Amino acid sequence: MTAEYKVLGDVAVITLSNPPVNGLGFSTRIGITDGLSKAQDDAAVKAIVITGAGKAFSGGADIKEFGTPKALQEPNLLSVILALEKSTKPIVAAIHSVCMGGGLELAMGCHYRVAAPGTSVALPEVKLGLLPGAGGTQRLPRVLGVETALNMIVSGEAVKSELLASLPGQKLFDKLAASPESLFDEAVEFAKSMAGKTGELPLVRNLPCRHPQGDAYFQFARNMVGGMSKNYPAPLKCVDAVQAATQMKFDDGMAEERRLFTALMFTPESLALRHLFMAERAASRIPDVPEDTPQRTVKSVGVIGAGTMGGGISMNFLNAGIPVKILEMKQEALDRGVATIKKNYEAQVKKGKLKEDKYGQRMALLSTTLDYNDLKDCDLIIEAVFEELGVKEKVFKELDRVAKAGAILASNTSTLDVDKIAAFTKRPQDVVGMHFFSPANVMKLLEVVRGKETAKDVLATVMAIAKKIKKTAVVSGVCDGFIGNRMIEQYSRQAGFLLDEGATPQQVDKAIEKFGFAMGPFRMGDLAGNDIGWAIRKRRATERADMKYSKTADKLCELGRFGQKTGAGWYDYQAGKRDAIPSQVVLDLIEKHRNDEGITPRKISDEEIVQRLVFSLVNEGAHILEDGIASKSGDIDMVYLTGYGFPIWRGGPMHYANQTGLYNVAEAMKRFAKNPRDDASFWQPAPLIQKLVAEGKQFS
């Protein structure tokens, strides 16, 4: 069992012991109820204290059991809380560090609560598309007041215990301990003092729950919450559940909470958010790199290139308190790069997102150089230079010359062969890809590209560093474009074919943006620079002559319409503005291209646009899994959710395909293969999809 029982004089102590956050799994729940039974049966025990071992009271549900039948196996959390309430001996929750979700619901089922200062308190279930399901929506309003409780439940954000303890009239904490260190002793003394009291033990369920404005307040709350959560049903259901707490008897309110919770469990949005929750944690696990793999020390970082990427990459490390030395070939380039970093930080200071002293501390960690020799002591060196293999070769030969033994040499390449780059050195085991996404100081995704000789300790170190700089790291094997860009190429090809066949850029963009993408393919191209795709297509012409493309994008680039940076791309742009204005020049260009090719345009539905764009990602993602470039489909979803604007509430392309049904996806692909203007060979469902359909399985 993962709950320990011991007796200190006349106080029984039940300690949750299920690292890392004392999740309330089946074994822990059994441990709690067994401990309660022992305490009830022991005449010498006058009171009970429940606390958590290590760095948490309890973080709530055990993620190893999340969504499985075991999570509901008796005693489930509702039954455990009922057992607490029925205890004839006072129970004190000694809360510290982390008290979230089911952990907070458990604590509110106790008779008394003593909290350590600095404890993070939350009901974060809404972030999984759910609402608290073990009385959280019914008890929290009774101890904190309706408005404070509703704000916490709808946002899911953590609040510190000392702030909650300072609220007038709050009944969540009976006492705030003097310090985390004194919490346990203070809780035991508090329990002893309560043991001698007569009368009924206090229960949160018996506290009144009202709001003075009643229905008017909840209508106001619905208007506010609905406007901020249009793609997510859970926040509005949280409002319904809290309103039930103010209008119903406690047990009836509990039944309504359970009804709403159960309904949310089966919504596509909750399934997607729970998939994201699990996939994000699984992404950090590499099948053949054990969690206890030794890591290299990274106390200083070198960055080669002071441009947009180099500056953004540098800021990540400065934010984490790691010294950075930027190298450039010319002083003017260095000066421009440092000025941009300063400008970014000053903007944060102006908006109140960064304190002036923190800004000073970060800039003090930054140094610059024009000499490779000055990088000789860096533990990690990242190049962010022009995306051309010859340029990378010069850089890595210099790094091989100057870098100390054991230094990690990383390339920020977005498409190039990391094995070829590693071969420019005499230490390929130290070379890895670290593909940041622009703007690098904002975007969460980091593709960690594993070369055939990349050492396991290098991978373990880079994954740990990614966490330190608050990136979501996903491991990719070596191929052209890795995971994200290899897939986006197929997506972009489909967008081009749709123009050939009768769609306009704005129709395609609007359809996929309505589906939930942050930006359609043509607006995205204008933002990134259409010349980037042009260069890739030129390279493809010699490397992959079989790869078929629409010619419209090349014709656009031949006019110099590279996007926002030139004031014209698929759309027109006004100086200083980012608004995409439909362009007659582009519409005329597309029409002329159709005429030249003898294409009769047809009406294309938004449904077809979405399916061709999204299913192109799915089919290429399946090939990536077959090729071993990604180890699991969840990694592909994480790439698209954190780096490419795929709608979070749809869970990523592979999860969305599961929800649509792989049979339906495969049938749609077969229909697209019959389209004479499209690439029939691409639309043959990947062998993995065919296999899963035949076996009645899904991407796992």
C-alpha cells in the first residue's frame, strides 16, 4: 500500500506515500481507509492526522490509473471522503507543498485543515476538459465563498495558501502553520486540542452556500466564461455545478456534479485534453534511454548567429539563468542582435511581465564575441546560421577545433541531415539537432534530432535542458524535415492543389481556421516567408523529381511576393500592419495558371479542404511512425499542438484521426487518390493505417 500508518501517543498519522505527488491511486485509497479503520478501532487513538510524504500533500488522481477502471474501483475517492466524514474521531489534514484536484477534495472531506505557507492549492480539472468530480464544486464554494471558488474552478490555476488564508471569512484553513518545517508538529498539536472537544465534528457539507445576487450572478458568470471558452464545454459546466451548490441540498448537488462530470468525460474536447496531458509527459521518455542515464553538466552556452533565431534561442537560456556567449562574424551583426534582445526584454518590462532587476540580471549573463576560440569553455554550443549545408560545414569544423572535450554541439537546422553535419566533426557522438521554432523565445516546441551516433547521455542532457528552459521536447530521427516540416510539406502541397482545382487562398485559410488552426497555410506562408518553401522546392527538383507540386507558389515567388516581409505574398499588406488583404493580383495569377494548364475550376467544399489538409498530415505521420522517425503517435501530436497551431481541443492530427475513425480516414484517402489533379501515389493509405484498420485498432 502507498499510505503509511503509525501512532504518535494518542494521534494516528496516515501519510500518503505515492511519489512523485502522492497520487490517489487504488493502493493509496486502500491505505487511507485501512488506516482510518485501525484508528477507529484503537481506543488509545483520540485524533487522526493525514499528510503527504515528500514534496506534496497530494496532486490528485494517479496519472498511471487515469481514465482506467481502476480509478473508479472501490473504495473510490468519493467513498474515501465519505469515510473521513463518518469518522467519530477528529481528522486534521496537514497540507503542504502541493494540494490539488482530488488532494484538495480529500482535504475538504477532513474535519480540520492546517496548511503550510507556500502551498499551491488548485482544482485544475478544467484543464483536462473536466470538472472536479469528488465534491470540489460543492465544497470549495462553502469554504471560500462562491466567487473565489468559481474563479479557481473555472481557471484551474493554483493559488498560494497564505493568500487564501488571508481572505475574510474563509473556512478552508483552520490554521496557517508558521513554516513548512513546523507544519507536522503544529497539525499534531491541533489534532490533540480538537480531541477533547464535545459535540458534532464540523463537516464542510453542512456549511451554507449562497450568493447574494443568485441567478443574476451566475448569468453574468456564464456570459464571461462563455466568451473565453467557446471551444471548451467544461468551464460553463463548472458554472452549472457551482450554481447547483447554491440551489440544492448537498447530496443533490453532489449528484448533479457527478452527472456533469460523467457527461464531460466523453466529450471530444476532454478526450483530446487528456491525450495531450499524457502525450506531453510521454514525450520526455525515450524508449532506449533509461531515466537514470547520467547527464552532462551544462553551465554555459554558446550560440552562433545573432539573428532572429540566435537571439531568440539565447533568451531561453538567459531566462533560465544560464550564461550565454553569442558569436558573430561582424560587430554590426552582434550589435543588432543584442539590440533586439534588449528590445524584447524592454517590451516585457513595459508590459509589467518582467521586473527591471530581472531584466538587468538576464542581460548581465549575456556576452558576445567575434572569435570562435572564446567558445572553448562552453558546455553546449548551438549554431543558428543560414540553412545551407556548406555553411554548416564551416561552422562545425571550427567547433570541432575549439570546443572542449564533452561539449555538446547542436544544430538548429530545420531540414538538413544531422548525420552529415555530425560527420564534419571527429566527435559525432556529441552532435545533436536542437530545432527551435520561431520566435524561439516564445514557441514551446523543441525538436531534438537524434543522429545515428548521438550519445545517450547527450540526449538525456538535452531533454533535461529543454525542461529547464520550459520547452516541450520531442525526439525525432534523421530525415528531410524531421517530424514537423516533413509533414507540413504534404499539407502545403495539398493547399496548392486546392488552388489549382478551384479554391482561393482565403477560402482555404478560412476553412482550416474555422476547424481551429491558428493560421491557414497561405497566411502561414506569408508570415514565414514564401521564399523558404521556394528554396525547398528547387532542392526537391533535383533530389525528388517524383514529388508533384502546384506551380502557383513558384509563380508567386517569381513576382517577388515573399510575404509580410516584402509587403505582398498570397495577400497584400499595408505598411506596419499584419492584416491579410485578399489580392486581385494573386487571384489573376491563379486564374491564368488554370487557363495555361487547361484546368476547369470546380466548387470545393470546406469539408474537403479540411480533410485533405488534415489527412495529409495523418498519412505522412503514419509513414514517419513506420520509418521510426517518431517513436509514438503522441509525439507527432505534441509537435503539431505546440509548434504548428493545430487546435488543442482536437488533440493533434493522429488523435483526431483516431476520433474520426481510421476506417473513415482511409476511405477518404482512397477517394482523394482518384482526383486527377492530385497526387494519387501519396493518397494510398500508409501501410500502418491499413494494418490498424484491418485489426480494428488505433494509433496508440
